[in-house]
Amino acid sequence: GENVEQHPSTLSVQEGDSAVIKCTYSDSASNYFPWYKQELGKGPQLIIDIRSNVGEKKDQRIAVTLNKTAKHFSLHITETQPEDSAVYFCAASMDSGGGADGLTFGKGTHLIIQP
Amino acid sequence: NAGVMQNPRHLVRRRGQEARLRCSPMKGHSHVYWYRQLPEEGLKFMVYLQKENIIDESGMPKERFSAEFPKEGPSILRIQQVVRGDSAAYFCASSRKYTDTQYFGPGTRLTVL
């Protein structure tokens, strides 16, 4: 089955700086890669996703890049703000909805924005 | 449009009791997924259901765990004879169709004493 590795486990950046979180996946058949943000005591919220026919996608301060050859994808957050502090999870699946196997998640990155 | 609803938000059970977790998908969604999150861990897929059908339960423990999604009413994740290792946050997600994005509920935090 799919295995997703996520790094770093904790990331502390100064407010206004950029943050980068990286994930690798094992199954070359995976073609859908969402990123979720989870605040304390809440469920994961989708922030951006990318499909394998696209190399990069951007939404305001958030961008995701995908390298299918190397089987890794990254989340980039620019001009970080205190409200960006949360745990971020990457995930992978073979269908855009997660399909019959569900989403396979990384272990998460605790992003801390220092004022 | 209300999001995915889960209840209860917190559930405390003693070892050997039963736990019932409920999930109401978003309006118009007929696909439900259950995930378990242990402390400091990512979410682990448990089961995928459509109305009245279990599509994939490959992530479910073989004993004590069951799930259903009846024609009417919420999806239920049932854990019989709970043990301390069942303590975790349980999340459900729903999607409109098989290929759509999954949206998550707020979770149920189960504590087994």
C-alpha cells in the first residue's frame, strides 16, 4: 500500500517569513495530493490540493509543487501570519476523492509562527 | 450549507463498554469515510461507506469494530468492549461522489478509562 513520509515534524518560522513542508510518497499510481490544516481540537480542513497532471498550483499565499519523477510534493506558505500556526498534513491517494482506499496521510508538521 | 457533523464531540467509556460514534455527512454527500488519529500521529483510514453499503473496510480492526451507513440517518462507527488502546480521535469525512474531495468533521475524542 501507499506510504507517505512528511518532514519536518516541527517547523518554527518568524512571522512574515516563508515556510516549506515536504512529503514523499511510495506508490507511483497515486495521482491526488491534498494538504490539510488542523487547528487544536478541530477536524482537518482542506487548504489546497494538486493532481498529477499539474506540476504546481497556487492560491494566494499558499502553493503546492509536485515532482512525479521523484515522488515528492511540497507545501509553500509565504508571508506567514500568526493564524497560520497549526498542524499541517499531506496526503496521497489514487483517486481525487480518496477512492476505495481512502487517503494516506503523513504524520503531520506542527508549524509555529513566531511573532 | 452545514458541514460534516459528528457527535458526541467527547466520549468517555470504561473498559469493556460500547462506544457509538455518529457522523452526518454534508448535504448532498452520499460517501462517508472514517479515520482514526492517535496522539502525535496522522490520520489512518478505517472504512469507506456509501448508503447501505460498505465499500472498503481494509483499515478496520478485524474484531470489535463495525460501521454502517443506513438509508436514513447518520453513519455509525461502533466499538464493542473498548480497551485503552482505542482512545483516539475519530474523524469522519464525506464527499459528493467517488472522485470528489473529502471534507472532514470536527471529530469525536474517545477516552477509555
